[in-house]
Amino acid sequence: MKPFDVYPLFEIELVKSRDCWIWDKDGKKYLDFYGGHAVISIGHTHPHYVKKIKQQLENIAFYSNSVKIRQQEELSQKLGELSGYNDYDLFLCNSGAEANENALKLSSFHNGRKKIIAFEKSFHGRTSLAVAATNDASIQAPVNNLHEIAFLPLNNEAALAKALTNDVCAVIIEGIQGVAGIQTPSDDFLKLIRKKCDETGTLLILDEVQSGYGRTGMFFAHQYANIRPDMITIAKGMGNGFPVAGLLIAPHIKAKYGMLGTTFGGGYLACAAAIAVLDVIKEEKLIGNAANMGSYLVEKIKKMDGVKEVRGKGLMIGVEMHFNTSALRNDLVFKHQIFTGSASNKNTVRLLPPLTITKAEADHFLKGFTPALKPYL
Ligand code: PLP
């Protein structure tokens, strides 16, 4: 047997990681400005994280959700406190797609409706309804096209006002669109969605899978707009690489046995990882660091030749060039030993480093990025 060939791969075998750095089997060291797709929040192999998971592994690694798992309560309490959503409930699952699938399903249970509003260039995952709400026909199989989804242009208030009627089940929107190449909904647009959802009995789901957990300089990106969604989905940075995801649910949405469920979601190890992440984010003040380091990088990158636009907030940065950046990203890896991310907008490089980066590491990136651009100018 061999792995199913669904990804284009870099021919690199990684064997070690520490904080913002990763090493391949030949001992070559790379700066990680990608975080394995925005997943590494507190830095690779953080000692507190390793200790917490190891300790939990030695006590009990798994039991199903048929018993009380104290760690789920500790995680809910710490997440509520740090995110400002103390009064919400938490449902735990395993991936971003699953979190969105459950949020959409729960919305439909709640108001009995079927229609979903999503946005152009959105990405919400690859399960049935999540991929249907993803604006990319190339990753949807015929079986995914059974849902009623309307894709609206981002930040178009007139289109929203027209489409958001009394029969819409939910609006799902990313805090900042990631896969699209870092596109931000305006504060006014988010406020309008909130208002229209309230008027029509529609639920508002904020997909913070990529933009959440402090990455943008706030715990959640939508908090810049000062709105409160009905549900917030989380994954990626939540477990710093351990598969864990979740769904924050507003108090007016009531739970009923059987509505949602999972075998692995909220297991002891996932909770240990997620608790360790929150401890470190708080202790090391990583949200502030993301804001500061993000501003520093954006300021410097904006002044570089060949850069068309720099978008984003905190350490969720899109650098759009005047050319297709796939060769540039290859050069960054193989000539300058820096990992960055791609986007569906091929001219955009995504920067999604761990929230722990220092000024020295930001400078190391800038020192590699400047000469890497030269051949393309
Ligand atoms: N939502 C957003 C905004 C994402 O960026 C992603 C993954 O990139 C997902 C959902 C899906 O997450 P997962 O790959 O964990 O299913």
C-alpha cells in the first residue's frame, strides 16, 4: 500500500521542530512562516504542551463521551475566559470541516430551515455541507451539490440585504478569508450581517478556524467589528498540531440529546493539548505579540519592490505580487529555507507563522524574502 496521491509535495522529510524552526533529515534548518497551514500557534514542541500531553498519556489516553471528562470543563472555562465568550457552550470535535458541518447542522435543527448564505472565495472544509458552502467547484463532487447555498460577493451590502430573507437558515463567513489569499470582511459588513440575521431569525456562524486563537491580534478576528455571532467554529491553532476543533454556541441555542455527537471529539489528549495552548497564549501574551509582530512585518513588506498589496491583521498576512508566486515560494524553501503558504489567488503568498515569533525571526524572514523577490522584478 502507499499514500493516496492527493497532494503536491515538497521533497522534504522533517524530523525535528522547535518553536518557529523545523529541521529535515539532513539537518537543514527552515524558518516556519507557514505553521503547517496556520496550525502552529504557540510554537512547535512547546515544553508546556509536550509536558501536558505526556502526563495525560500516562494517566488515561481515551474514553468515549459516555463519561464525564473533567478536562472538557477546564478547557471550556479557560477558552470562555480568554476569548470573552464565557456565557457560550462548547462542543468539541476533530477538524475545521467537522466544526462547520456541525454548526450548519445545528443551525438547521434550531430554526428548521435549509438555505445557507456563504461568500465568494470562501473555504469551509471538505465534508458534505462544509464543502458545499466552499466556493470552489473543483473540490465538490456531484454528491455535494444537493444543498441550497447562495454565494454572495464579500462586502457587498446590497447583495446581502437582497438575499438575506426570512427563509435563510444560516450565514457562514470567515473572520478573515484565508485560502482566498487573506480577504477581510469590513466591520460595517459584519455588523450589517448581524443586524439582518437578527431581523430574519437567521443564525450567524463565524468560521474562525484559521483566523481565530489570537492570530489576528484579537482572540477572534470578528471581535474587531464588535459583534457576537450565534456560533463560532475553531480548529487549527487550537491544538497546535493535535487534532482538536470545536464550536462555541450562544446561550439561546439549546442542546438536545442526539443533536450532535462524536467518538473522538473532546478526548483526554485533545483536551490536554488545547488547555496547554490556552495556558501558553495567556502566559506568554501571544495575542499582543501577534499584533505587534504583524504590524512590524506589514510595515517592512509594504516598502519592498514588486509588492502590489499587503493584506490582513496580526500574523495572518497576504502579500500579493504582480506575478504568480509558486516559483517564488519554491525558491523561499529551497534557496532561503523559509516555508510560506500559497492561496487560491496564485499571486498571493500567505504568511502564517507561529504567534511566538520574535523580531529577530521576523528580520530573518525579511532578510530571505528581499533577495528571493529579485529574480521576479
Ligand atoms: N475553515 C477554514 C477557514 C479553513 O481555512 C479550513 C482549512 O484550511 C477549514 C475550515 C477546514 O479545516 P480542516 O482542514 O481542519 O477540516
